[in-house]
Amino acid sequence: MVKIAAPVERALAHRRETGGAGGPHARPLASGAGWSVADVVCACGPDDRPFEERHAHYSIAIVAAGLFRYRTAHHAALMTPGSLMVGAIGHSYECGHEHGAGDRCIAFWYDAERFERLAADAGIRGRPSAAGRVPPRREVAPIVARAAAGVTGADAVGWEELGIELAVRTLTLMQGAAHAPAAPPARTLARVAAIARAIDEEPSAPFDLAGMARDAGVSPYHFLRTFERATGVTPHQYLVRARLREAARRLATGRAKMLDVALDCGFGDVSNFNHAFRREFGVNPRGWTR
């Protein structure tokens, strides 16, 4: 199966060969009345200066690969695979890649009328103004996995239906979310980003809290607090969800054996894999494959 990060690697290689710019490139996937979705690959890196942009639409971007910093007037966060970047129409923002080169997002855009109607359906009164990050959460994990399967060609996806589910679920989560804590200092954030990137590149590797803390140069207690503060989830949650996303992508082809997927993705036995998969996606691996 094609790696979810393969287009990022190709974009970075092309940039190195040609010396061209590293901005985002959007490949349209589908569109309809008041909505659209695109596969957005960015080849920016640490040497590129962040610049301010403005959301022309309401947007929810699923981070599929890579990581970057997202900053608005009232919020700053580290965007990692499985998280959602939420933008409000007319709001300014900037993205920075000082912690690594390249990313891939599946970006849904909504016009004001459609998004405000979805917000009303979600029970939110008034004009929605939410912007910021939704960390990798169990509530959106099935949507993230289905979008990843669709964008890699592993499965046919009803993009309009997925966009509706994504908007309503995201608005509901953001309405009930507590105020996000301030981002950790830049040096600490760089250490967390390096560990997160290592997990995303090889989620089946034998990571443990003590080893990750040692690599980050801090105590396990301090690393645990800092990682959760930066990413919105604990290191263990981040690792398990990275493994489960990879498993879901592989199972979506319908050709992979469940035992092979479980072991290759870092789960010690099928029983543990089944339990974790059902808890995350609401269905067992066989049901997901069907």
C-alpha cells in the first residue's frame, strides 16, 4: 500500500532537485454546493520563513503526514498526524515548519452558509467562530482513517458525507473543549516535535516513556507533561493512535492479513489489537475491512 507520506517525500525530493519554492500544492478531490475537499501537500521546511495568510472559507484540515506549527491571533499549536486544523472565515493565520520539512493535509472548505447551517445542526447558536486545533481524538479517529484510506486510493469515499460528519463532530468537540494551554518554550517544543516525528515515521518501533524522555533530555514526568501540553494527548495515546491509523490504512486495501497487520504495526497479539481497534474506531478490524 502507498505510504500516506509518499507524496510529501516526492515533493521534498523535487524541491531539492529543482531548487523551487516549497509552498503548498492542492489537488482537488471533490466539490459540491458550498463545499470542496483537496489533498494538500506542502514542501516547506525550517529555512522557509512563515508568512501570514487569511482563511477565505471555513476550513477543517486533517493532518495526514508531517508536522507543523499553526498560529492564529489567539492560539498556537503543534499540528501532528491525526489532528485537525480548524480555520474561521476571515481569520488570519500562519504555518511554520521549523520542526521538520513537509506535510500533507486533507482539507475541507465550506462557504459561510453551509458551515453555519451545519453548526446549527450541531446545536451551536450564533455564527461559529471556532479556530485552532483539535488533537488526535477518539471521537474523530474513524473519520481521519476513512479520509486517509480515500486519499491514498485504498477505498472509495463519499467525500460530501465525510465533510458533513467532520464539521459537526469538530464543532461539537470544540464547543465543549477547555481552553488550550499555552505552548511550551521553543526548545522544549522542538524536542517534543522530534519524538512525534520519529513515532510517525516508524510507529511499530518499541517506544517507551523512559526512552523518549531520555532522547528529549528531560525526566519522564516532565516529558509526559510537556508532550501532552504540546500535542493534546499523552505519548502513549499518540503512539497507539499512530499504530492504529497505520493498521486501518493497511486493512483498507482488503488484501492484508489481520495477524500480519497487528504484528507489523507494533501490537504484541491479535487480542490486544482487536480491543484497541474497536475502542478507537467503533468496529473490529474485520468489520472495518468490510
